[in-house]
Amino acid sequence: MYIYDIAVVGAGPAGTMAAIRAGQLKKNVVLIERNDSIGKKILLSGRGRCNISNTAPVDKFIEKFGKQGAFLRPAFFTFFNQDLIDFFESKGLELKAERQGRIFPVTDSAHSVVEVLKEYLLENRVQILYNMRLRDIKRENGFFQLYIEADGRVAARKVILTTGGASYKMTGSTGDGFRIARRLGHTVVPLKPGLIPLRTRESWIKKLQGLTLKNIRITFVYGKKKIVSDVGEFLFTHFGVSGPLVLDLSNKIISILEEYKEVHLFIDLKPGLNPEQLEKRLLDEFNAKGNTELKNIMKSLLPHSLIPVFIHLSGIQPEKKANQITQKERRSIMDLLKAFPLTIIGSLPIEEAMITDGGISIKEIDPRTMESKVIPGLYFAGEIIDGCASSGGYNLQKAFSTGYLAGEKAASIL
């Protein structure tokens, strides 16, 4: 039986980078992919535009990953955002930085990213086995036997597991890597959805489906604690809330919901105005439009579809004239503008998350090499490793960085 130097399982961002780096170091590499092409999840990232990284410094990246951030420091110092930019631009794919430092290809197409990865794989003579789903891994006679569905087998001296998480199952991320790692003796931190829309209790939310709010701030309140977002974008859905502000904080809220049955969400619809400024604006509106009904006055303050729900929650009759609004009612309007309330009771299932939170425990992986501390010769990279960050290119950079480090160290230690 032929024995490869390195077998990489999973052709996402981490797997392709690991295979490319090992190939650059002149190792005989096989890349095993359960789909009929590489980069299925890459094609979905950034709404099909592929937000590959961020211009933020290393310390900001580490902060974004919370408790798992320090573990990623060696990977980021080995291969970071400028290295990734150079990697793609050396093949003619220009990149650009957009708001909040998000890096995209100038083509605005994830297909361009995948094409560059294919070119690198071909150039470095990586053999790719498509439509091959891994069933198990066993260590025998000093090398690994990889058992593929339909009785196939591949032998290798080193294995890099980059099978992704358990989200977006249509891309092939069905949790196979976690199941196999457990059988090999690894601990898997319980999986939770990361970057996922949240469900609300309020039934009237359906009336706001599809409404996007821009330049607003949200605050989650649980017990005596609260989490306050930056100013950004927010989306109402038929089941609850989504948009960048919600997605970026969703994994924290899901963890909180394990202890609290519900979390209160308040939307500051006018974060640019303090209470005094907002009160002055309302008074000016009401004084200038004394005979105008409240529902019409609110058109200058709120999106059209939000007005009926807003006025209903205020308890004021929509036909009431501006010059009839009492001070107490004006205070009610002000309070709603600064703290429009919702109740978070859960999230969509992990299968619909953009990324998986949880995974192989970082306590069992050497951060300097990505090698398992349990099984010598076994490496991990990408989403399979516990820990995720907010949106903005941080998670893809983690995948590319850990993949590069795993490929380099697996190759250099042979």
C-alpha cells in the first residue's frame, strides 16, 4: 500500500492551506474531500464575496477570540493578514479593505479565492480525492490508516484534520471530525451555534420581517448585567432578529441563555442623540406640527413599517394630534426611541449558523505546531478547533493561519 507523507482531510480554507504549505515543502500530500470540489463554504462566506481577513493588528484578533485568543498567537505570528494578502496577490488576485477593516477580493467574488487555491494546489502537486467521506482513522504500524466510505483506505505518516464544524451541513460540515477525534481520545467542547440569528418571544415581530435598521445600537440585559454593541446594522426576521450587530454577539447570548430563560434586548433607535437632544427634537416636531396626527409625525423619525408597532407599544392613539400629546406620553415615545424592547428566547439550530462555536479542546493541541497532544502525528486546523470570533474576516484568517502552521510543522517534522 502506498503511504503518503501527509493526508489532509477537508478542503476548506484550513485544509487547502495546510495541503499547499506541506506541498511547498516538497512533501507528498493527499487532500481528501467529501464534496466534488474544494471550498464549498468559502463560496458562501461574506454573502458570496468572501471576507478573507481583516486589517486589524494581531492583538485585536486575539481579543476577538476571547479565551481561545492566546492559543492562536503562534499561528497568527507564523502566517497573518499581510502574508495572506501576499499569498493571493502573488497569483494576480487583488484585494481591498472595506469598512471596519474587512478584506475582500476586488472581484467581489468568492470564486476568485477558490480559483487561486486550486492553482496553488496544482502547482504544488497536491493529489485531491473528491467524493471521499472519512469514516475513521486508526494508527497502525507507525502510520495512519484512513478509512473512507465504500471500503476505501488511504495510508499516511501524518494526518491533518480540517473537517470544519457542524454548521452549513450542505457544505459537508456534518461533524464527522468531532466524532472521529472523540474515538481517538480527544475532548470535544460542547458545540454551539456562532454567528446566528436569534429568536424572540414577541409575536408582532412578523410584521417587521425584512426591515433593516442602520446606525442603531443594541443592548442585551440579563440579571444585573448587560452587553452593549457598537453602532451598526440590525435586521428583523419572521422569527426574531439578525444582522451584523446580532450575529456578532449571538454566541455570547446563547451561552447566557443556558443560565437565563430569556435575555432582554433593547434597541437604541437614535444613538446619535442623548435624551436631552432627543427631547428637544420631539418638542420641535410637535410644536411645528401641532395639528398633525402622531402616526404622521413619526414618519420623520422611523421607517414606515416600524411606526404601527412602535405606536402600539407606546399606548398612544395613532390619530392623536401633536398638540394633544401629554408630557408623560412624550416621555413614553422618548423611552421607546432609546430602548425599543424585545425578548430573546433562543436561536436557530446550529445547522443554520455561519460558524460553529466549540470543538476540539485547545488544551489538547500544541499551539506552536497544531499537533495533537493525545495522538502524535495528528494535527488540527480551522473551525474544528474550539473557539470563534465575530464576523469581519477573523474566522477565515484563523482557518488560513492554523492550516498554514499545521501544514508547515507536519511537513518539517517528517
